Amino acid sequence: MTPECPAPCDPRPARDWTDAAIEWASGTTAVAMFAYGVSLSYSVLHRIALAAGLPSWAARLWPLGFEAFMASAALNALADQRQRHHLSAWWQRVPWYPWALTALTAGGSILLNWFHPAIPLDPPPGWLVSLVYGLPPLAAVFAWHLFLQRLAHRRQHEPASHYGGPVLAGQDGPEDEQDEQDSASAHRAAVREPAGDPRARIRALLATETPEAPVGWQQVQALTGLSRSRAYALLRQERAARASGNGQQPSGRATSGASVPAPSSPE
């Protein structure tokens, strides 16, 4: 007779320590090889920068800027790709621009390291001097553009509400364009939907709402796993549909004549 699992029972299987050791060994080796490659690449690029006539302090910084831009472009590509997992076509899920910058930078570093024995450095050819002096400002422009893209992307996906209070039906936010696509279904009569449907979960959550404990978009996001903007939009739609269905004002709106201040939009 097997003993019952004590409450609470942890459904997760026991971790395989052999797999864990392999992961740690593989990760440590990868980090060591990366450091090894960066060190050798730094030595070659530093030598090229000195031969091109850069001051000693600038020659020490030039390889770091080269590698730092490659890392920045790769991180931007990874962050952008994490936001595209919901797209259907594979080519839409690939952030081509930051990945192209990463490939160009990595390819340039590899080519300089690969062919540097065949490149004369005393004196260096004119194209190599132009490359050394021209790459830093060019990389700075692309790095700044990637940074501005991340800021714009973050602002685009910020919800209009930044507090845990209710999202009222009459308030406008940056999700209005998305709401127009769902406006036909937002005000339809409530129908029986499967338990896994996010709208059904939101309606069940709104059924338990009280003036003392209003429902916010954070609760909807935690319950359904939707993005912040989608959770905000669906909560507002279901609140409006609930209000139009029973002929009452949405829960949480002041009825004493004092208006509820709208949530501040992101700066």
C-alpha cells in the first residue's frame, strides 16, 4: 500500500541531478570558450587599431566597442523575438533588423581575426584605416536606433492603467485600435463558453467584484496569462458588456456625483 502524498502535494517530478550536472558543465564550458574567443579577438582588434594610428587609449576601447555593439544587437533581437511568439508566420516572428546587425558585426569580427595575418599593418592599407575610424560612429548610430526602438516598443505595450484599481468602461487608452476589431463581440449577449476561454474567466471574476474590492487588469492578467494590453482591453469590454446587459453603471464607478479620475497615461 503506497502512502498518500502529504498536503500540499508537489506535482513536479524530482530533478534529475545527472541532467543538472550536464547543464552546468555545458554552460561553464560555453562561458569559458566565449571568454577565450573574446580575449583572442580583443588582442587582434587592438593590434589593428594601433596600426591604424589610433591613440593608445582609443585602441584599447575600439575592440570593446566592437564586441559591445554585437552583444547589444543580439540582446535586442532576443527581446524583440520574445514579443513575436503569437504571430502565425515564421518570418513575422523573426526580428530581421537586429539579427542582421548582429550577423554583420560578428561576421566582420570573424573576418578581421581570420585574415589579419594576410593584412599588412606596417603601413596599413587605406581601407583598413577607414574601417577603424568609421566603424565607431556608425555603430553608435545603430545602437542608438535600437535603443529608441526598445523605448517605442515598451511604450506601445504599456497599458493605460498603472494602478491596481478598476479599469472603467468609459476610459480611453492606447488599446482603442485593438478594441475596434472586437467591438462587434464586446456588446453581444453573454453566451455559454468553454471554461478555458479568457472572456468566461473575466466574467466570472467580475461576478465576484464589490465596490470595496474592484477588479483590475493585473488580476485579469494573473488569471488568464494574457499580455497587459490584452488583459486591459478584454476587462474593459466585458465591464461595458456587463453594464449594458443589466442597465447599470460599471462596478467601481462613483455614483455620488464625484467623477473617478482617469488613470495617468505613461510619460
